[in-house]
Amino acid sequence: MTARVDTAGVTRRARREGRRAGRADGLGYPLAERLELLPGRRWIKERYDEFIGEAERQLVATRRALSEELEVQRERQRELDEELARETALIAELEPLRAEDGTRPRYQQNLSLEYKLASARERLNATTRLRRELAQRLRRLAEQLAEVDHEFTAWPARLHEGRDCAEHEHDIAYRRAQHRWWLAIVRRMFGLLGVRAATGRAGV
């Protein structure tokens, strides 16, 4: 009942985007004025907005299908209840007649009456089994609907947590790359200054 979401793939891409942005910033060419405006951050938000939208669409479709099936089964339940009522009433009508008829000698008994009563009892038993099975299906449908209703809150919440995690991984990669490239530049600068100083001393 939930959308397939490649959160691991988004997190890997988020780290790559973070490293790319951190490298650019460390080299003195920032990709955005603020962390939240970095391309990687915007990409993460867009992907998770898509995930949340798709999850909601799937949940709505699932709930609609379950609700329609539930209504169909409830209509069938009403039909079975009517059948049970008819057969019960028929049996109640036939039983006294059959009991009275049974006091007569067998050759004088109304076999048609006996057959009708037996058939009504068989139909009642069969309908009772169907009604019991239908009640179980209705309970399962109600449970599935309750799960879908829960997912309307739980699934988007999990996706929001996934988005926060991806953003965190992006920002960590960004800071590390930014620091690494900034440090590399500083070291290179100090290395050049050291070479020039040594060259100057040699010239003296």
C-alpha cells in the first residue's frame, strides 16, 4: 500500500551533490549564498516531494478500492441477511406442518412437505456459512482500511524523516569537502611562500 522509494539512492546522490558544492565553495566559487539554496538541497526536496505525492496517490487509490469492495460486500451481506430471514420464516412455517404430518402413517405423509423442509434447512445452513465467511472478509477489509488510514500519517512522516536524513548527509559531505579544499589551497599557498622565501634566501 505504499510507494517504492529509493531512499538509499537519494542519499548517495545527496552526498555527491554535497561534495561537489563543498569543493566549489572551498575553491572560492560557491554555488549558492545559503546552504538551503544549494542545488543538492533543492534536488533532495524535489525528490521527496515526488515520493510523498506518489505515496499519497497510492494510498488514496488503495483506500478507494477497499471502500468500494467494502460497500459491495456489505450489499451482499444485506442480501444474505434477507435470505436468512426468508429461510428461517419458511422453516418456522413448515416445521409445525411437518410435525403434524409426521404423526400419520408413512404412506399417508406429505413427502413434498418433508422435501421442502429439508431443502429449506440446507439453504439456511449454506447461507449461514456464507454469512460467516462474509463477516470475516468484512473484518479483514475494515482492518485494511484502518491500516491505510494510519499510513496517511505514518508514511509521509517516514518520508519527511528520510528527507531530513538525506539533507544531513548532504550537509556533512558539503562541510567536509569545503574544509578539505580550503585546507588544500592554504597548504599550497604556504608551500609557495616557503619556496619563495627559500629562493630569496638563496639569492642573498
